[in-house]
Amino acid sequence: MKVAIVAESFLPQTNGVVHTVSRILDTVRARGIDAVVIAPDDPAGVPDQVNGVPVRTVASLPLPGYPDVRVASGPIGPVERLLREFGPDVVHLASPFVLGWRATVAAHFLGIPTVAVYQTDMPGFARRYGVPLAERAMWRRVHDIHSRAALNLVPSHATYRALAQRGLDHLVLWRRGVDVRRFDPARRDELWRARVQRDERERLVGFVGRLAPEKRVSDLSALQRLPHTRLVIVGDGPDRPQLERLLPDAVFTGMLHGDDLARVMASLDLVVHPGENDTFCQVIQEAQASELPVVAAGAGGPLDLVDPSRTGWLYEPGNLAAMRGYVADLVGDDAKRRAMGRQARTSVLGRTWESVCSELVGHWARAADTAGVSAPMTLRHRVVRRMAAR
């Protein structure tokens, strides 16, 4: 099998899309699958290959307001040439939107089936920022891409329902794995905790993720002055300066990766996730693998991941009093918190990346079998195709 992996975001960026693609490449190498990655270029440097898989880049521009996010807009031609040159049996679209749209049209013209992974809730972000026209335009783009895919892989039941209600089909639930060897409670670092705690009675309540408006990190202000509690904010992003002013008593670690992230995660007492637009939420699984209970907004991916009263708590989105109450409950009861943490780790032990990516290889094979039976090209696609050929 030959697979072209078109990544809307890739190294050196750090986000859920990049992490998932990186783990897919581990499976590609282990199974000897012939593959290529097509991704946006980046002035910070994109590797020529990862795990022996070559990486080809296309021109991109920084997203206004988010200069570290690269957007690979442009004509279809460059993407089509890369696909034609490689000749894949299937095109894997990782969180497709801009580059993924170009790859959708190119693959359709070349008669190559696509597997589209819905990972980023772009319409939800537009709704969050109160831009209904943008939300409608984004749903059209989502429909244009996913209506032409042989398979649409979705990470949670909430996402499955949202896309089905929009009339999309060929939907398959495909969750994410977690590295339970890296994210392990044995990495707990008591010396690090002692440096962060102001007294030994304090419990460390963590947030891990991008510091951006859609993550609703500012909601954590509801936890200020909660007795025997100290906030630890792990991550970076455009909102960091204002969050440091809003949460003056919190510890900001900056961006952490790999073993450093796993060590800090295991050294927390619980994790809070206030975001409402996550289609999955990998951080929750990593916290659970680290034997931590999670308090999360009851929307999107967390609905599948947190089992209330067993592995953590879910609160109604926006109900910050409920969030504070659940955190206080766990901070004030060491036995309950530890029992929930043990159950949380048990709940994710079977969700290895090896098993999840084995499922993905089966999905690729199913999609490859559909070659030559795709729907006819619409007028809109024909117009785009003519423009790209100029």
C-alpha cells in the first residue's frame, strides 16, 4: 500500500494534529508502508523526513493573529503534482481545511480515494467568536471535503452526531491512542512539587494546552483563592500575557514536550479542561494515563473520555461555580482523588497507539478498495480545477 498523508499542520508546530500524524508515521515505519507527507512549509524549518518517511512541503503564509500557525492556501496544481509523482493508493487527510481542500480536489481529479480525519472544529471556533457568516462558510468547506471522502474518521460520538446532522455519511469512529509508558504516575517528581507548592498542604491543579481564547483558560480564574490549591498552567500561546495578569498566583511552565511534559503531568494532583470545542482532547487521556482525575466541560470529546464520579467530573459548559465545586471536592478528599486517578489510568491502558493505528491501516485498505467508484466531479470542482490549471 502507498499512502500520501496530507497534514494541515505539521512539524515544527506542536498540536494534536501534529502529534497524531507523528504516531501514524511510527506505524508506517513499523509496517513498511510506502508513504509521503505533504505539509505546509515553515520558516522555522520542516524536517526532510520523519521515521524514514519523506516530507514534501507547499508554500504557506502565517495566519493573521496567530503567526506561528501556517496556512497553505494556493492553487491545486502543486499538490496535484506531488500526488501524481508519488502515485498513492489512498490519500490520508489529517484535519483537512485549506491544504486538505486542495488535496481533496487533486485526489478526486486523479481518481485516488481519500480518508478524511475530522479533528479541528473550525465552525465551532467561528461560533465561539460570534461570526455566523464565517461559521456557515466553514461548514460549506467541511461538507465539500468530507462529502467526497471514501471514509470520514471522527474522534468522538459528539462529533459523529454533529457531522451526521449535517448530512455527511461514511462516518467511522476512530479515537486516539495514548502512550501509557511515557505518561505514567511513576514519573511523579516530589522535588519539582516542593518547588512549586507554597506549603505541603497545597494540591496542584493543572491545565495543559494552548493558551488561546478557544481553550477558555480564563475560566480558571474561578479557582483563584480556592483553599489549599495552586494552579499550574502548562503551555504557551497568544493569551499568555493576559493570563499571567489574570492569574497572578499561578505557575506558568511554558511549553513542555516529551518526558518533561510527562514528569510535570504526573506531578500534578488533577487536571482541569475548560475548553468546549475539542473534538477529542488528547490531554485528558494523558492525564488519565498519569493517574489523575479530570474536571472538564461537558461538551465534545470529553463526554466520551470522562466517566463522572469514576474518573473525574463533567460540568455544564459555562457553569464555573460547578467547576469550582468539583475541583474543591477533589482537592479536599485525597482518598477520593487517588481512587479516581487509579480508575482513570485503568480506563486508558488498552488505548495504545499501536492498536489505534492498526485500525487506521484497515481503514486505508477499505478506502483503497473504492478506487474508481467516486462520485462525479461537481461544477464547483470543475471550476476550481480550471482555475488551478492556469
